Amino acid sequence: MKRYPAYEFPEYVDWRPDPAVQQAFADRLVADPARAAVIGALDREALLSLYEGLVRARLHDIHLKRWVKQGVITKAWLGAGEEAVTVGACAALRPEDVVGPMIRNAAACFQRGMPMVECFAAYLGTTDAITQGRDLHIGDLEFGVVPPISHVGDLVPVMAGCALAFRLRGEPRVAVTWTGDGSTATGAVHEGLRMASATRAPFICFVQNNLVALGTRGQAHFTGDFADLPAAYGMTGMVVDGNNVLDVYAATVLAAERCRRGEGPVLIVAQTFRMGGHATHDEREARELFPPEVFAHWGQRDPIGCFETWLVEARGVAPEALSAIEARVDAAIEAAAREAVSGKGVREPDPATVAQGVWA
Amino acid sequence: MAVGTFLEALREALLEEMEDDERVFLLGEDIATYGGAFKLTQGFVERFGPGRVIDTPIAEGGIIGAAIGAALMGLRPVAEMQFLDFISCGFDQLTNFAAKVHYRWGQPVPIVVRGPGGAAGGGPFHSQSVEMYFIKTPGIKVVEPSTAADAKLLLKAAIRDPNPVLFIEHKGLYRAPALREELPDRAAVGELGRAAIRRDGSDLVIITYGAMVHKSLEAAEQIAREDGAQVRVLDLRTLQPMDDAAIMEAVRACARVLIVHEDTRTAGLAGEITARINEQAFEWLDAPIRRVTALDTPVPYNKNLEAAFLPQVPDIVRAARGLLDY
Ligand SMILES: Cc1ncc(C[n+]2csc(CCOP(=O)(O)OP(=O)(O)O)c2C)c(N)n1
Ligand SMILES: [Mg+2]
């Protein structure tokens, strides 16, 4: 896809496929026979739809960065470089399933079909968003999205509870959420996993291990291995390459099948890396947390670059087909962002309504 | 002596206490390498090493619990909540463990739990006033300074206090240029439990604390200018234990009382202050006690909604005039 030097990480701006990394990407797809079968069953349309999801997520973040630069908003929390964990998981779900995305998984909102305008409007605090300006975290049950609160970890027991409801009613639905590596330290994550495990709820929890929590390397406060957690909690465990959308997709399909068969919750550890800052304001500082080689390593594993290359080289997709998707998504995002901005100062919540809605 | 902001005052207090007392150490999320979400502890790990400036996991219960344990073993921990909203995750350790140790077995728990509170555009989970959850729990002192000098003096006092102290820093004051002032020198330490008169007057007293001290002062100046009445502004500074003597003295001097707080209305501190005045100084009142508070809603994200949620200077002026005319 087109790169944006003003907004993207340097490793992405000059991204070129590396044969060894591409080989590892391809090897990953056949490393596990069950996942390989799921991936093998994907037709061209499904593959392109994954591509579209990744591109939409990336362009959404680039647009938010543009807004920060223009002073439309003061900062934004981005999922750039980690899109595959969100997009691959959501693509594996059915419309009746529910997801609880953290802000870094904002792509889950549009993957589930929430209007892009709303996602942008939430940042602006205008009435175009379901929250009517009351919060910037959004979700909408109509699309099966439970919004997070800021308190990290708190979604885990809540999503386990959604899954419990499905089990109690005998519905073949699953609930999915993501927790950051740092957030696994919270009591809420621990308690949520124990609840899910105890109730054998159809629940999938990702540990999105991007090696960092806010301004501190993960290693500074956790030297264990997340892959050991599922066994400790009595859950089915899987490890995925979080920068390989097909690996994430296939694992989630298999996890959801287990859940729907009543085989209990699944904990999926996704290895990835936060290429940017905790939010847009501390990107420069974040670059100092790891040596440049680490950024080079993960930059080469750009989930979009790798997948794009694979689509063209292994699946014979014409680059023009990909750019056509990109152009379409780009236009849609431009339009949504423009529409959202047009509400600023215009479709603002009426202060007279501030006290309404505390009670149902 | 140096001039500094509210945030610099806090930094100085931590720095000096750590230099002067090797038992004092800091623990919290992103406070070492990153220097804290508000850069309050920037440079501390370089100065004192990772043994005394500890980057913890995201585990507020773990942080407060570990502070309690270290205090029981003779240290003086200062725990940071990245935002005070997140103290909810450590609620049990503070209210059930820390608060009840001394009453149960006579052992002091000298810990400080500090962090940014109050609304400054952060939405429902980065803006809350958390004081009442803790004021209602016997055994926890609660402090909220409103000036840079007090920030330094009272944080030092909190660290030296033998009790668990919740130290609330309104984030809107951190870098407010108007609050820059000469900071007290190294030897000075404040005293918990004492209110301060920020503006003298005898026609009405506004009892308040934290960021609302400044809005109340603005309102008092406006009333002096436009109405010629002199409004006293009493800054509580310590919310638990409260300075009843200063409150009653003000009631006797002014006879009209307005209480202003940023916290929500129901079960906010105003209710408790009102009850105490009724018990201790009712006969001195010439008018019913009134309060200006935030609304009984979560803190909204949109800035216009947030402004409507928060007490504003005109709200204070209006309520004060209502009392003066009573
Ligand atoms: C209970 C709680 N404590 C502290 C915070 C402040 N905070 C927000 S995000 C974050 C780091 C999260 O790290 P991680 O879980 O690894 O997720 P990532 O941001 O890397 O995606 C922290 C400490 C919070 N939101 N909630
Ligand atoms: Mg992380």
C-alpha cells in the first residue's frame, strides 16, 4: 500500500519485502495442520477482505495522526503495526458473536460494521457517536461491540460474562476480547480468566503481547512466558504470530469452533510489537525504549507489507486489485473523517442534557 | 529558594524526602524509565536507582498492598496511582488492609498513595474525584492541596505521617502558570489537619478545597468588586481529619456558609460539613448552608458537557449572592 512518510514509522516508509521474513511468513501458514486447513479453505474474496480490513485499520490510524498534526484532536491511541491481531480475529467471527476491543483494537469496531463516522466522531465528542460526547471509548451492541472503560483488564470478566450468558442459553455464540501484555497483571484479568475457566464459557481472550506497556518494557515487570498461562488457568492455549493475519484468523476460527462445541474458553497469545508510542504524544520516547534493531526487526514484519507480498507472490493477486481496494477504503475514510469533522462545533451535545441518562 | 509550579513542588518534596530519609521509596506504573505519566518523577531513577524508584506491573492492588507490607517492615513507601481513577483497583488494600491495621493491632502503616485526580478533559475514567470513597473509611487521612507551596509542605508531612495518607493532586493545577510561586525551603514541613484562610472576609465564608479554591477566590473577588461584600475563602487542605475548629471559627465570623467542591453532589463532602456545622455552630448561622458541586453524573468527555458538569465561577457567585441576600 501507499506509505505516508509524514505519519508512518520509518521502517514502514521504506518497506521492501525481505525474502527470509516472507519465507517465515509462508512457513507459519503450514506449521500447524489444522490452521493450514483453515487458511487453505479461504477463497480469493475472503483473502481480499482480510486485506481490506488491515488497510482500513492502518488508514484510520494515519487519519487520526493527521488530525493530531492539524490540531483537530490532541492525541490518539493507535493500533498501527498490530492490526492483524484485531482484523484476523474479527474476520473469524460470526455476526451473532460479540467482541470487547480495547482502544488499540479500534479496528474491531469497523470490522464489526460500525460506521466509520462514528468511530471518528467519538474522538471529537460530537453527537454523531453513540456516546453523544460522553466518552471516547465506543461500541454498539447492535454490532456486537462492547466498549471498554479506561481501566485496563476490566473487559475480561465482562466478556467472560457475555460468554457465560451464551452458555446458559445454549446459544452457539462466542465472546472475544483482547488484553495487553501489561494489563495481564490486573486482578480483573486474573479473575475474568478464572470465571471463564470455571464456567467453561465460550470465551476467547487474546493476550496481545506488544512487548511494552505505556512507557515501560514488558520485561521490566514480567519475565514469565504468556504461553504458560492457558495451562495454569485450565484453558485451551494457542500462540499466534500477531503480525500474520492468516495465522490469527485460523487460530481464532479453531478457537471459536471449540467454544461453539462447548469445549470451554481459549487463551490466545499473540506476539506482536508496538511500533509507535503509547499514544501519539510519546512516539519519540517510545523509540528509545528498545534498540533500533528491534524496530528494524518488527518493522520488516509489517503485517500489511508481509500479507500484501504473500497475496501477490503466493496467490497471484494482481497488485492493481490491491490498489483498487486501497483506493476505495481510502476514499471511504476520507469521507467519514470529513463528515465527522463537519460536526465539530456544530453537532455538539447540548449542555442542558448533561444530567440526563444516568438512569435507565 | 526557588520558584516552582505545583508539579515541581511535588517533585521537590519527593526528592528531598528521599534524600533525607533512606526509608522513603517510590513505586508505581511507568515512574522510573518513563518518569511518570506526568513526568513528575523524571530523573528519579537515574538519581536514586531502580531499588528506590520501582516500575511496577499494572496492578494497583499489588502496588498498595506491597506498600503496606514494606511499611510494616519499616520503610516509607510512596505509591503512585497513574490516575487516581485507577485507585478503585486497589480499593480493598487501602480500605480494608491499610486503614484497619492500627486500630486492630496498634501498628502504624506509614504509606502515601498519591496521584492526579480531578477533571481536566479526560472523560469518565481520567477525571474523577475519589476522596469520598476513602474519607468515609476510618483510618485513612485524605489531603488535597491547592497551592504549590502547600503541595510541597503537605506531601512532606504526608510522607512523615505514621498513617496511610491518600494525597490528591488536582491535575489541572500541575502546570498552571498562575500557581507558580516561591517554594518553601528544605527544612519546612506542613501540618496535616489544618485549614487555611486564602482570603479574609466576614460577610460569607466559602469552604472549599483543591482546584475549587481558585474558582472560589475568583468569585470572591468578583463579589468584592461588584457587591462590596467581603467573602472569606477557607481552604480545607486536609479533608480527613477535617479542621472543625477552623470551620466553626469561620461560621462564627461570617454567619453565612457556602460549600464548594468539584466532587459530585450526593454524599459529597458538603453534606458532612453541613452536618458538623449543624451540630457545632448552628446558632451562629444567619442563613441556610448552601453548596455548589458537580452534578450527580459521571464526568463527561466533551468539553462543553464537562463544563456544565463542573461548578463554575458564575455558579459560585450566584449561590453566594443568594446567601448574602438571604
Ligand atoms: C487499571 C489501570 N491502571 C493503569 C492504567 C493506565 N494505563 C493505560 S494503558 C496502560 C498500559 C497498558 O499496557 P498493555 O496492557 O501492554 O497494553 P498496550 O497499551 O501495550 O496495548 C496503562 C498503565 C489503566 N488504564 N488502567
Ligand atoms: Mg502492551
